[in-house]
Amino acid sequence: MKATPPPDRPSRLKLFIRRQKRLLRPLGGLVFLGGLAAGGWYALKMPAVQEQISPLRDRLMGTNTLRVTAINIAGANLTDESAILQALNTRVGAPILNFSVSSARERLNALPFVDHASVSRHLSGEIEVTLVERPPYAVWQHHGHFELIDRQGKPVPGQDGSTKDAAAFTHLPLVVGEGANVAASGLIDTLLQEPEVRSRVTAAVRVSDRRWNLSLRDGATVLLPESEEAPAIHRLALFQASTRLLDRPVVLIDMRLPDRLTIRELPPAAPAETPSPQTSGSSRGAQPSPSAH
């Protein structure tokens, strides 16, 4: 009788799997449960699921600690409170777990005048909002466009000049021309030191990004010297105090030369012509000639 050959010896991997079956089965179960938990956690983060489970969550965990109890706002000097509350997208009494800190921060950073915002929520139900604003310093006109700028000459964040608060355009200085935004702060600071001159200035025009012309409210123009604006403005204030120069009918005040002042005044008005006696009443009281009868 022919002997049967012995079966092939299994590989080391098969031997390992057979020996470790008891350990691999529980491990596979753990992997499955972990994947299931991760999927459930992701589903719970979806807004639609959050909205559906929020009532049940409130009932299970209690409502007092899950509601917004207060909204504290700091640093809002230019930003309206209603705009802040709209950006937060929540209110006192709303579920605090539905409040997204990151989304609220992004919406606040997009508001006009806001440089950056910090938002935090606490277990007590309080929401803390702190704004760091970039206040407008002047209105810059260039290429027919008006834009609010800060002290460094950068555009105020959030919106362009066409949609800003109109009150800001009324009360802030107006600077015009290329480079006027960057050089504006030094000129404006000097004008603020001389309120008598500042009250008459309607715009400051940058000329070739080298010097300034001041447009006055009565139509006159003041030509300031290059890089010597402050001494010239102080000298103009002294002339105004001593001679009331800005109250005279001047068209142009040229201060570009430090040792002289050139003034161009309006020409005197010509006197009105008075009608002659012959034409004033020649038809009235005229007697008919004898030949008329």
C-alpha cells in the first residue's frame, strides 16, 4: 500500500493568523465601533442634526446651563450694537451650544471699522465679545472714488467709501490726489493745532505727491511749500490773527517761498452806471407840439 504524502506545511503568516484569531476578532470589533462612533460624531456636527436634537439635549442636561444668559460687548465705539448682535447670530435665552464662536468671529471681522474681534463663551452662559476697531482719520478722494482711511493711510476695513456712514464723510478732513492718503496725517495734525485755519479748509490737494494746496470754503487756494507745511500754516494763522487775511476777498495765497507772501485778490467791482436825466423821464410830462393840433 502506497503511503500518502504529508500535507504542505502552512506559511508563517497563516500560522500567525491562526494563533492570533482570538485577539484579531475583538480588535476588528473595536475598529468597527470606532468607525461608527466617528461617523456619529460627524453627523452630530451637522446643523440640521443639531437643530433636531437640541430640544432633547436641553431636556436631558437641563436648560439653565445651556442657554445664553448675557452678551458682553467691549471696544465698540464706532460699530452699532445691533450690527454686532446680528453678526453673533444669537440672543439671550438661545441655546448656547448652538452658538459657533469661529463663525461669529468671522462675521464680526467683516463689519465696518472692525480690525479684529475676539469671541468666547463660558459655561455660565455668558458670551464675551471684544472689538479692536480701526477708526477713520480722513476721507481720501482719488480717481473719482471716496474712501475712508485710517491714520496710516490704509482703507478702513469692511466696506468701501460708497457705503460708509455719511456722517463720517461730513466731519472728517478730505484729502485729494495720489499719495494724499499716506501724507495726510502730518498735515491734518498741523491743521488741528490752528483751529482758525482748519475751520476754513474744505480739502487738501496733494500736488505731484510733493506738496499741498489748501482749498478754502470761500473759494480761495493756499499754496503750501514742499516739506515745510507746518511753518507755513503757523505763519498763515499769525497773518489771520493780525490782519484777518482769510476774511479778505482773496483768490490765491502763495506761500511756497519762505521769505515772501504773494496774494491775489478779487478785482474791485465796477460802479453801477446811473441812468441819464434825459432818458429817465423824457416821455413823461412831454408837451404836445403846436403843429400837432
